Amino acid sequence: MSLASSDISHSPYIDTAPVLTMSNIRISSHPCLQAKLSLLRSNATTTRETRSLVHEIATILGVEAFATALQTAKGGTDTTPLGTEYDTQVIEPSNVALVPILRSGLGMIEAINDLLPSSVPIYHLGLFREKLSLQPVEYYNNLPFHRPDASAPNPVNTAAAHTAILLDPVIATGATAEAAIQLLREWGVQRVVMLSVLGSEAGVRRAAECWPEGVEVWVGGVDAQCDERGMIRPGLGDIGDRLFVAMGK
């Protein structure tokens, strides 16, 4: 998939994605995703419609990401209803985990889980953005930490998944994404594939730069910047509030 290549506008209100040239950033150009993203931006979109659109955009994005992030391998043999034997295919790496960032990442789980051919573990990271500093604060983490024996010749954290699929609909300042990626790296994953519906230019770059050799960032679209409250403009509003009817909290 090619990266977006349109010219950067100096206005914070742009419809086309700015140029992000890092090789581990992928911006979808799928026409159906872009049309759905336009609908998702609207203030007139209901909660039910918001949930459906996030699900549908995540599905398209997941299909695009998994086409390169996952591979197939021979899994053995099976028999068709007509009695013909065939070689089965499984995905590689087999040790994959889904990691939604609470709250809004929950809106993407079903879509991404349904794409995978078999059940995988789902772990949750709770991170909120402190209002004044806009820095992430961790309040929940159910990654199964089992630290390796440091005295071993080549210590390996066998509890960690090989690949973590990190889910968060919005990458705003990028601070939360960076914190989540670092937590997964410390856990012991070898690769993080982050899927987001929308990001800011600086936020997406920050997420991609924090571990360039280990992270792939897939986004449905990119807006130019965030405002002083850390909200993307034009953006989607507070997607967590919109998904879970928590307006005015």
C-alpha cells in the first residue's frame, strides 16, 4: 500500500492526509474507508452509527494491515466433505495478542478479532491523559507479566506474544500510543502493529518513532494537528464519549 502523497496544507482543517514518509507508517487510501471516515466525523452521526462505522473502518484497516503483517504456513492436512484431502493453512506468527487501549479501543476488538482465523488472547491497557500536562497515566494493565530469569544465558520472556495488535481509534498527541508501545516492548513482544481510525500528523509520527524497528502504524486518515486540549482538528471529537454515550462527563 502506498503512503499518502498529497501536499501539506498549513491549515489545521484539511481533508487530505499530510505526507508521512516513515516506512513504518501506512495511511489507508481505500475509498470505502475514506467515505466512512467522513461520515464518522459528522456531529449528526448517532452513537449506534458511530459504533458501526468504527467497526467497519477497523475491518477495512485490519484487512489491509494483516495482508502484510501476517503470513501463512502449512498447518497439516484435513478432508473436505467430498473426502478429498487438502493441506491446511495457518497464520504466522501464531502467537498474536490483541491489546485495546481503554476505553475507545474496545470499539475495535470485535472487528479485528473476527478477521483472525482462531481465537487469540485479548489483554487491556488502561491509560488516560492528564488534563493539564496531556501526559498518559496508567491505571490498568492486565498483560501477563512473567519476567525472565536474568541469570539465564539468553533470557526470554516466554509469556509475551510475538506480535501485539494495538487498538486505539485515535492517535492525538501520540503520548498514549508511545506509552502503550513501550509497555508492550517491556513485556517482551517482538513487534507491535498499531491500528487507528485517525491520527494527527505529529501523533502518528511520535508513535512510529518510539520503536522504529518494531512498530507498524496503520491509520485510516491523518489530520494536520491538535489543539491546546490535545484534540485533533477537525478530528472525530472524543471518540470514547461517542462510543459509550458518556457526553458531558
